[in-house]
Amino acid sequence: MRVVNVGVIGAGRIGLVHLEALANCQDAQCVIVSNPTVSKAEAAAKKYNVPQWTSDANEVIENPDVEAVWICSPSSFHAEQIMKCAAAGKSVFCEKPIATDLPETIVAINTCAEAGIKLMTALQRRFDPNFARVKSAITTGEVGDPIVVKLCSRDPAPPPFEYVKGGGGIFKDMAVHDLDMTRFLMGSEPIEILASGSCHIDKKIKTLDGPEAYDTANIIVRYAGGREAIIDVCRQAPYGYDQRAEVLGTKAMIQTDNMYPNTARLFAKDFTGNADLPYDFFMSRYKEAYKQETLAFVDALVNDKPSPCSGEDGLIALIMSIAAGKSAAENRWVQFSEVADSVKCDDDGCMVVDLSTTPSLSSTNWMRRAIDNLVRK
């Protein structure tokens, strides 16, 4: 069986998650890891038996033994590193987002398509066993046709101010996973979105612009046939990660619970319930999801299958999150076509245009246009 040689860019928290997942994948081996602080790269390499380490990400991309690159660097570096990988003929596994804005995202995806390499967007919740079971209930007809999808996503504690500032805001940074999950579960084309945002926890972020000033948000995504997905997100749940899904179908309803370190339950005169709180760290909560997404992409590389979560999936999730921010700012329903049609591409690249002079097209088949017209193959 062929083993894929992998290079990892970034030895921070998420880089270590993927290094551990790769170390437990029999069809892949990491041969080099980089980090600007080289001591972190060295420590990670020794922990996961990686033979080479460096401070230079380019050395990972240019390494002749590397067939695929796992990009776990800060978001601002993703697009440039993806395009360098494409130029070197290396397939890419990229932590979200592909890029920090829509035109750059499209250029990065175009570059990979033109180079004929595989690009995977790491939207790990698709590979979580709980959410995967809900998806299975839909695809097998167990719950019938989905009518309503409900998602709850609450972090244990708000991130530092420095993280929120410049991070793109609650829709791009946090709710993007839930927006993608509604599309994943509905299995059809979203049409429009209504969102609101507010600040209740960290009042300091109120000085920031747009969705960065929100730590709480509510979203409704409308799909074909009038079906709707409802999302609530908040940056603080003192009891741990609160991430649940519910789908009401024409035959049945299916829902997930939070993830706990154990299944023990306590029964006392003043308390009945789980003996311990849910996981309070994303690496613990989604440990199995990170492993499964790694296995899925390595399988795609070894057996030449399509990427299990493509660059186009990342593009659509970004369009949905941008539209959510626009809806919250303008207090109205926003059609996704408004965002998709605001980007025009030519031989010189992609740019945002003024739709007041370039009217948007109808909402029908906006995703197809986003992929076929904006992302030129």
C-alpha cells in the first residue's frame, strides 16, 4: 500500500493536532515540519518522530520528498502558501479559511484547479461521528426529508481581544462551521440568510468594526422549498463546549448531545445528570473529527478520489458567512447571489465590484455560478 509523504506548516495548537492525526495514519508519514520559532518545530518533530524540521515554510513546500502539504499557519499566510504548493505540484490540506477575503479565495482555488492538484478545506465538523450520524440518517431516509435543521454552537470562553481584532468576526471565524454544516445536512442550495449580532460578554470588543463587535449571533438560512436552518452561536458557555445538532424530518427527528469525557451519571438528592461537564477544549471535543478528516484526505490522495471537503466547499462557506455579516449590518434578508455576484474574475485575477452599477443575478443557481463562473477551471 502506498504511503503519502507529508509536510506540515505550523507547529502551533492546530499543527500539533494534525501531526498527531498523521502519526496515527498508516498511509501517511510526515517527513518535515516548519514553524517560525524553530524550537517549536523541533519539539513537535521529536514528539511525533518527524525526521526534519525548519523555520522556513518554503522548505516544506520545496522538499522533493513531500507530496502533500498540511497548511496550519495563521490565516493571512494561507492563500500565498496554497499557490506556492500549486506551483510545486503539491496537494494541499488547508485549515480554514483558504484566504481572508473572497477574491483571494477564488484565486487560490483557481490556481489549484489549473495545476491539477487536490485542495481540501478542513471543515472538521463534517467528520465528527455525531454530526456524521445525523447526516447518515438523512441520506438513508431514516428521518425522511429534512424540514428544519437546528444548530447550537457555544465556546467555553471568549478568545482574547487580540484574537478577535482582525479575525473577521463571529460569522467568518466561528459560525462558518455551522453555516457549512447546514448546507452539509440539508444537501441542497441555500438561497438567503437573516442574521443578527450582539455583545454580551466581552464589552471591549464593542470598539471593533462589523461582526468583530459581536460575541453572540442568531442566524436563519433559507433553503429551496422554504426549508430553514436555525443557528445560535455564542463565544461563552461556562459549562464547556455546547455544540448540538437537531434535524426534524418528515419521518422522524434526530439530535445529538454534547461530548463528555465519560458517560458516568450522578444521582443524588440534590442533583441528577452527567457526573462531569462537557469537554472544554476544542482539541478534545473534536479529536476524532480531526483524525477522520486526515484519514479521508489521505485516502483521496492514495486512491485518487475527489477531495472529501473541497476548496469549493470552503468558498461557499465563506460566501455564506460574508452574507451573514451583511445581513446583520443591514438588518434584512440577504440573498447569497448578492455576495457571489459581487466578485468578477478575468485573466488579471479577481476583484469585488460595485453591484449598484453591476446588478446581481437572480438567486437561482448562485452556487453553480460561484463554482463554474467565478472559479474558472
